Amino acid sequence: MEQLVALHKHWLIADSVKEVVTVKVGGDHGLPEELAEMAEMLSSFSRLSVLYGLIYVVIEGYREMKCQDDDIDSLLSNEEFVDTLRLFRNSTCKYPIYNTVIS
């Protein structure tokens, strides 16, 4: 049961990030409008990368716990998408040793 609670905690963290992916940071930054828009877009992309990485953490836990659910298993059957999430997690949450992409 503790593992399931820990997995749910990671899902809640991912969900909380999802809620702020497109929120404008705003503030009086004094940047030209075009530069401010680019900064907002980069910030949103960074939050989206964290969200995708966290979703993979949940997938990893789901698989390690050998959970089973027909709907979820159907979504996870697309290994290309799951692997893309893994790469997002690696590039966002792991320090790249020797400036190489961690696969």
C-alpha cells in the first residue's frame, strides 16, 4: 500500500505542474514585448518538460509495481511514446555526464 501511496504522490506532483504549464509568469520585467513573449514560451516549455518527465516517473513506478489496468496498459502499449517520455525525464531531471544526452 505504501508503494501505491508513493506512486499517487508522484501523480499529484505531475498534476500540479500540469495546472501551471501555460500560466504566464508576468511581472514588471522591463523586457521588450517580443523578448518577454519568447521568455514566457521558454518558461512554459520548461514546465512542460518537467511535466513529461514526472509522467514518466509515474509510468516507471506503475510498471515496477506490476500494476494492471486495461485502459492504462493500452496507453502504455505505445512504446515509442513511452520512450519519448523517458527521454524527456532523462534530459530534464538527470545531469548530462560529459555533455552527452543520457538515453
